[in-house]
Amino acid sequence: MTASRKERYSAATTAFSPLADELEALFSRGVGGGLDDDGFTSLALRATACQLESNETFRAFCERRGLRAESLERWEDVPPVPATAFKELDLVSGSPDKIDAAFRTSGTTRGGAARGRHLVPRLSLYRASSLASFRAFLLPDDARLPLLSLIPSPSETPDSSLSTMTGIVGQELCEEVHWLVSGEGVLDVDRFLDLAAALESDGRPALVTGTAFAFVHLLDALAERGARARLPRGTRLMETGGFKGRSRRVRREVLYSQIEDRLGVPPTRIVNEYGMTELLSQLYEPTLAGGGASTGRHIPPPWMRVRALDPATLDPLPEGGVGLLAFFDLANLGSVCHVLTEDLGSVSADGVRLRGRIEGAEPRGCSRAMEELMAASEERR
């Protein structure tokens, strides 16, 4: 490592720590703490400056577009990095010698079985962000419930961001935790039924978390046995993940109807979460917090901004326009904050409406951005 690179890393680490402390304090105040546009822009530009100091690939990517930290005036000026880049590059920023976690992507997006990784220098940022949003949308009544997890434990799948988040929630917000799916994906149906029966007998509501496919697997197993597990009133479910890479898909309204039939939990008590390994913050439907059924919209935390971009040009679309979703997530301080996905959606003042994953060939805007990023990576070697 040359002296200049050492100096850059030293400066970035010096800048990273106090900003990370500030962000962690902000997240810990919860999603109701608020962050106006000026405050968000200030933090976003400071985060970008820190990343430009220590992330050489990201710096080269920006410089190819004539962008430097001192030339940026808005967070929108920061070019988004395609989420697929995490499959090719280690986009770590801040302190490259200290990594708290390495989360692996699913490998189900374009590129076959390739799995990327998101290196996380400061896991406490993820912890603070995840807890604030989960508490607001799943536990707005501050209930401490037993957790029945259809997501493997973090001890069995330590490279899963979803397992890590569930473990954090269980440890900090729940009365007790029951892990019902192994690291190999094996569901313990008998134990689930025993726990449900005990909860029903005691009249204790529960918190149940799982991917959509895990719930389908549970419901299939119950149907094969002709069994039902009537979870007590006040139980709430978090469902996430969709059916990426699965041969079988179930429409959401059908899944929720089956959950109500087999588990006794109505759709008004089911909260959908949108998250991805490449982002350390999550979006939720305000089902419980809003006191009603699904609204079809997801709410980002105050420390995140979302735009819909034209798939070909990456120009921003007007409110309500359907395009590729790009997220600027301050919790991503340790990597890159501005991430371009291949998920379609629209953005308006009341939230984000998801439209699924883009089908067919890679969007031209994503492809061009990825080519520029890879060229920048080669140039710095």
C-alpha cells in the first residue's frame, strides 16, 4: 500500500467513526425522530465524502463522471452503484481492516449461482437501523412477545443479513426466541404445532417471522396433516423475501388467505418487509402502525431516500412513474450509500409501491453503470 493510500485510509477512518456515531444515535431515536431534506443532504454528502476517501473503486467511478466530493451539492448528484456490483467487488468504505460482518447475497439474480457479499465495518449501524424500523412497524404497541422464527438462526447462517436481523430483534425486543428452521432449511413442524398449542392454551400472542416461501412450506405441511395452528389474538407476522429463485410462486393475497385459514392470523396483522443484502435499512408496509389492511406501499426510514429511475437512461421519473428503484441509505456508510436495484416500483409522498423485478435482459442503465464501475476498478489497479 502506497503512502498516499495509507493517508487516505487514515483520513477516512478518522472521518468514519464520528459520523458513524452520529448516525447510530440518529437511528436509535427511531423512525419518528424525523430528518428533513436539508439534514439528510448534509449527512449524505458527508457520508459520500468519507466513502470517496477510502473506497478507491467508488472514487474512480465518480471521477470518471467528473464528480468529486467538493463538487457535489445534492445527494441525487451521487451516482448509484448497481446492486450487482456486490457480486464482483468488495465495496467496503471507512475502515478496510476492521469488518464486523460479511453478508452474502442470495445468488438468485442475474449471473446464475454467483453470490456477492456486503462487507460491514460497523454492525452496530445495522443493528440500530433494523431495530428502529422493526419496532415501529411490528411492535408499535411495545409488546414483548415470544418469537417463532421460520428464518434460520444467525448461529447457523451467520452470513445471512436476514438471520442476523432476526437474531437482533429476538435478543432486544422479544420475550423468548424459538428457531424453527435449520440452516439447511428444514422446518420443524411438530415443534411449531406444540408451541402454537401452548400459546393458545395460555392466550399468549406471538411474533412470527419468515420468508414467503417458508410460510408456504409451513402451510403445505399443515395441509398435508389436516392440521391448523390457531395462534392467539394479538399475534402478528412479518413476511419477506418473495419467491426469487423458486419454482413455485403463490400470489400474495392467496398466501395471506391461507395464513388466516391455517394460523388464524388475519391479513391486517401481517406486515410485509422489503429488504436486500446490499441495503442495511428495510422498508415496511404500515399495516399494524396504520391500523388497517395492506396499503400496497412501503415506508422507508427517515435516513433513506428512494427514487424511481428510467431503466435506459437512469434519469429520475416524476412522482408515480414506474422505474428502477434506487436507494440512498445512510446505514450503508461502510460500503456505498446509493444503490441501484433491478426492482421496479414507483415513489410518491406516501411511500414506495413495488412492482416486482424487471424481466428479460439487464436494463441498459444498469448495464452501462456496471461497465463504468468495472472499468473504474481496472483503472485503479
